[in-house]
Amino acid sequence: MNGRSCSGCSIGSGSSDEEAVTPTTGSDQDTTTEEEIVAPSAHALDAWVDGIRRGSDDAYRAVYDHTASDLLSFANGMLRNRTAAEDVVQQAFLELVAAAPSFRGKGEALRVWLFKSVRFRCLDQLRRASAREIPTDRIPEQGVTVEPILEVDPRLLAALDKLSERQRSMVLMRHVVGMSGAEIASVVGLNRAAVYAVVRRAERTLRESVMEEGTS
Amino acid sequence: MSKRDPLDQLAAFRVHADDDRRARDLEAIGTELRRTPPAQTVGRRRWTVAVVMAMIFAGPAAAVASGDALPGDLLYPIKRVVEPIVQLFDRDVVVERRVEEVAGLVDRDSEEDVILERIDIARDALAESNAPLLEEELDRIVDRWLTDRSTGTPAVTDRPPATTAPRRDAPPTDRRDQEPEPAPIDAPESTTTTTTDRPATSEPPPSDTTTTTAPRDTDDRPPSDDRPRDTP
């Protein structure tokens, strides 16, 4: 186990109560390799950053193939509408075309940039929908209703809706995309300790909601 | 036996872009790439900013530094560009510079053609100004150059001395061949005569009115006989 994984473990280690809520994806394999899940993908983008700056089609294709599924999954979790999520991802890439010449950083920064863009777009859509008092499962632009996600317990979805937008986005980045604490911290603009604290609290809330509903 | 974590269900949000969507997205990206004009890279933009800043700050410095530049120098064009502005404050400074340029070229032992051209330009500038001292200075420089040239290498061309250097608007000719015979020693430099006093001879008549003899090097044409005379 490398140092980065150890640092991730040390944050999770604490009281027995904290350890009970720390598991991230439920499986031991995922908890031991939480940093390694993202690192190879991010470093793979290093080779394409220059091409992105120059506007190379090949570079965009490579970056899209490396990141689109993660971005789409995250947006799908936020909006619960696949079509809307796909549109958000496409808009993020189109925004990247305009911003790429002035982009600084390596592959990891590029991935963070894309997640930031998708997150802001998702939050923007959710807030607009909320302002118009439209149920969150309806996306006004597309006019489509979210298909029910049969695999997810409705109680969990209801509990997810009760989280703040920031908490929800962090939980989804953690459990849907499998992003590391450091990467989530870069996307949401918090330090790593704060990210772990917020995620842990949100996870506890979600679990307790499901348990309470289940027992009652 | 460990209980399954309810949060594992969130993995159901995990989706992948299908081929159709991927193709559409990449097409949209390609269209955007072609529509967006190639933006300047950060490096190129930095260069642009650096050049602009250099022009702002280095411009005055270059203008000052170009004051002593001679024809052929890197800064000489800057000097010529700045001169109209300088001339607003001091008209003679430009003429002075032209004379200094001739001196500088002579000191530098530049090519004869270059020096002759600059002498012409200096004389043009002198003609437009009233700076007799500078004119004398130019004559001294030219004399020195001619002396050095005669004592050093033989003359390369048959050009006249610089004091009679051809103007740019006149073809180079050996005007010494066209000079009239010198006037008699006893002839007055300036005479005032009337037609009544003038004998009717074939001698070159002076003008029919009060005249001053023209400089020898400016009017070397003999008076024509077909000029109307006031003789009765």
C-alpha cells in the first residue's frame, strides 16, 4: 500500500463509530485502492493536454473516452435523467473547446476542470428547476421525466434528496465515480479533511435514513 | 457475514456513453473546434504582451538612443521617424543632425557614394533653413573629406567637389565645363546701368534694368541676343 492510500486510511481511522461509517463503496477492494482508482485515468490524460490546448480532434476524442463515462455517471446521479446528463456532459466539452487555449495544468487538472463544469451545470439546472417549483425529477429544457431507477431503494433516493447540493454531489463523486478525497476536494474547493468530514456525515445520514425507514 | 451497504446501490447511477451518443458528442466537439477561430496559445499571447510592453517602454529609450545613429545603423529609421516631432521644438536640430551624419560617415570612412548622398541631403536641409554656421561646418567637413581622400586613395569618380555636389534633382554633370569665362578683373561686381548708357555693341549686354550680377555658378548661360531691347 502506498503512502497516498495510507493517508486515506488514516483519515477514516478514528473512533469505532467513525470506522463504521467510513467504508466508501462497501467492498474492501475499493477502500484499499481509493487513490489508485482515479490516478491512472488522470495521468493518462497528461499526454493529451497539449493536444487539447491546440484543438486536436484526436486529443478531444481520447479525453472524451477517458472521462465521459465518469462525467455522465455523476451528472446522471445529480439530475437523475440520462438525456439531461448527456447534454450537460456535451456542454462541458464544448465549454472546454473555448477554454482550452488558456488551460494550465496536467491531466488531473483537466479532469477536475471537466467535473467542475459538469457540477456547476447540474447545480444550475437543479436550482432553476427549484426556482420554477418544478419537481426535481423533471428537466424543463428536455421536458422529460426521469425514469425510475429500479436498482436504488426509493428510501435512499429520498434521503439523497434531503442532502444539500454540495453533500449530494460529493457523495455521488465518491460512490458513483469512485473519486479520491483529494480529487473531490479539488472539484468542490474544500480541503481534503473537510471533504472526508462532509462525506462521512452525509453517508451516516443516508444510512440512518434507510435504516429508520426499514425498521419503521 | 457482513451486511450489504445500502450506499452500494448508488452504483446504479453508473452509466456509459453509448456509441451513438459518443459519435454525436464528438461531432459537436469537432464542429465547435472548426467554428472557433484558433485562439492564441498562452505562450503566444505572452509574447504579444511582452512586445507591446516593450514598445511602450522601450520606444522612448530607442528614440533617445537613436539620436547618434548614422545611415545604415539599426536605429537610424527610428531617428528619422522621431525627427518630425523633434523638429516641432527646434527646426535647426534636424539640419544639425544631417551635418553631423556627414561628419560621422566621414569619420567612419564610409563609401564615397553614401557620403555624397548624405552631403546632398544635408545641403537640401540647409537650403530650407537659415543656418550659415552649419553650412560652414559642412563645408569644412567636406573639405576635410576631400583632402583625406586625395591624400589617401585616389578619387574614384569624376564627381565634382562636394561644395558643388549635384543636387538630387539635377543630373550629375561636370559644371566646370559650362562655367562662363571669368569676368574681367576691372569689371564691377555689381553694376547699375541703364540702356541709355549702354553702347550699342555686340558685347554681352547687361540686363535692361537695374540688375545685380548673378553668381558665377548659378547663371552660366550667356544672355541671348534675341531679348527685347529698349533702344529706340
